[in-house]
Amino acid sequence: MAPIAIKIEDLAKRYRIGSQMASYKTFREAITETAMAPFKRFGAIRAARKGEGDDENTLWALDGLNLEIPVGEPVAIIGPNGAGKSTLLKILSRITKPTRGRVELRGRVGSLLEVGTGFHPELTGRENIFLNGAILGMRRAEIIRKFDEIVAFAEVDRFIDTPVKHYSSGMYVRLAFAVAAHLEPEILLIDEVLAVGDAQFQKKCMGKMGEVGRDGRTVLFVSHNMTAVKALCNQAVLLRDGKLAAMGDTIDVVKEYQRQTSMGGSAERQWKAEHAPGNKLARLRAVRVRDQSGNISADIDSQQPFSIEIDFENLSQNTLLGTSIVLHNDEGECVLSTISNNDGEWHGKMRPSGRFRSVCEFPANLFPDGPLFVSVLVWGDHYKWGFQEDEVVRVHIHETDGAVRGDFLKRMAGVVRPALPWSSRPLHESQSEKVPVR
């Protein structure tokens, strides 16, 4: 049996929603609180085991999780939003403490959970490389040996002696990933931070992650990209509502996740003003799918058109706003993206404050059978800012009479499946191409 790199026993993490802001304390109160902390923590653990203190403001991000990850195994952590994936990585990285349970980590841990995790903005790229190496417990000689390789991978050699607070987000993530992957931690934790990089950088990172796995180091990879998950990981863990839903061969676990996902989801999602995603300039208020008859429906006949509506609110006067839609299939592949730049009425024009509705129409016979997951973006000021909500609604495309595929019963390949015109006619011998005989 392979040795265990990560052992998790009855792991749970409880959050309080809308907790009050901390007030100022006197020095005497601070001393008393510090002295009582061990006893309070013991009491909190006992209460958590009994479920005491739970109410509508209690959220269990993880609840009784048990896992064993063997040494040298690249393992994917998958699941819907809110399943507890990022919370698990934060506990393993010692960013946050569990409410109950225990974790055993055997080896140095490197993590890339957010852009520039562990970087000090006032330090240069060079100084941050040495700082991160020291945090990982590496000797200076080890860091020096890897230094040139890190800088070359990150492609920031011209800016290596510039404070990282002046880096763009792309430079930040390139250097952060290079440090995490090259300083040789025995356990590497990676959240879906790589999504901010460009396509070439993502491909480069995927290659490096595969190399790390082949070197016998343990990798935990959180991603919604099922294609990357299946390419990089032999084993996968499926989380749902903070609990272990499945674990095993990646192909089997991904199929189970896709089965559960296709059963869930809806054709409409709405938010109240106080809970609506967004920022101080705009908020997303609703997303819905309508069929050809105008009814809200997630089930769409492939031979009929449908539309997706985005309701959003402009919170300030005279703002340039636009919307985008990204569709993913059940393999995690991006099927299509579209942007509201051909909105002749409002694109490039200042909008007054108030609510707006953008509608995108999709033609018939465009998508193959299966679910499509709809992510929505709202952006403004010529793309200088924006926010995104992933997988807010679901569309399930189905074919009722096989008019397009005919007697071909298998699933057609490709992310789109348009009904293209075909024709054929007989050719006489004089019209056919003369094929040279060799």
C-alpha cells in the first residue's frame, strides 16, 4: 500500500454569515481573551460536535470529511460552487483553522489559491521568490539553484527587480505559479487561479503540473474544467455540500458529477437587491432561458431557437455597460461565448441609472444533445471592470425526432452541431477526376 501524503479525519468548518464587525478592546480584555482562548476553542469544538449554536446564519462549508491521499498521486477536487473545495485547500494551506477534525500533512506544502498568494507587494519579484522559498522551508542554495528556471518560466526577467505591486495580474499569476511549482514542495495545492492566464500560459502550466505529478509529488487540483481534470489526474474527489460524494477513478467520478449536475440547475435565477452580485456601479438581478414560445424553460428542442435574458441594474448615471454569455458543456469545454457589442441601441452609449434587460437569441440546430451551463458577465467602461457569475442557469438541448442526425444514434462529436446543407449528384466518367496510377 502506498504511503499517505494527506490524511483527513472528520474535517469540518463552520462559518457565521453576516457576523458583526470586531470592536476595539482594552489591553486588559485582550490579555484575558488570550488566556481563555484554549478553553474557548475546546468548548467550541465540543459544541460543534453536538451541532450546538447552529441557526439560519450558520454555514457548514465542510462537514465530516474523511480522505486519504497517497504520496505521488495527482488528485482532482471537483464539485459545484459552494461544495467546499476552496475551504478544504485553505485548511490544508493553514490559511484557516477547522472547526473540528484533524489533518496530517507529510511533506512541505506549496499552494496557489489566489493570484500572488504569499507575495508581499512592496518586495520585488526576486525578493518574493526567496521569501516564498524560505516559507516552504527551503535552503538558500536550493532557491538559487531553481531561480533562473523560475524567472524563465514566468517570463518576467525584465521586471524581476520591480516591486510586485506594479505587476499586472498576468505577471502576478505567472510568477506565483512558477514559484509554487518549481520550489519542489512535496504537496502542491492549486485552485482554479490559472483561469486568469492567457491560453498559451494555461497550456504551459498544464504541462508543468503533469511534470510535477510524474516526479512523484502529490498534487491537489481544483477545477471546473473537466477536460483538464481528466488529462492531469488519475483520481478525483467529488464534494457536495461539504461532504464526500464520490472518490475514485477520474473518469467515473467526472461522470457521476456530470450526472448530478445535469439533474440539477434551473432555467431562471433571480437575486434581491441586497444579495445581487456586482459592485458599486452595477448589479446582476436575473438570468433566464426562454424557449421559442417565450416560456421560461431549461429543456430546449435542438430544432427550435431559444433566448437568454440578462437583467442588470445600473447604479450610477451615464455609465457604459455591456454583457457577455459563456456556455460550457458537461465536459467543461467552452462551447461558445458572445458579447453584446452588436446591440445597436446601447453599445457605446451612456446608460442612465435603472434596470435593463439584455437578450441574446440562439438559432435552431446549433448545439448537440446535452446540457449547457450558462455563465454571465457584466462589464463597463470599455472592459476596464466587470464581474462574472458562473453556471447561473442550465439549458438542456435534446432532439425529439432525429431529423438532423437521422439513423445515427450515437452522440455527435464537436461542441456545436449545426444543420449544414448537403447535396450529392452522380458523376459521369468524363466528369470525374483522373487519379494518377503509381
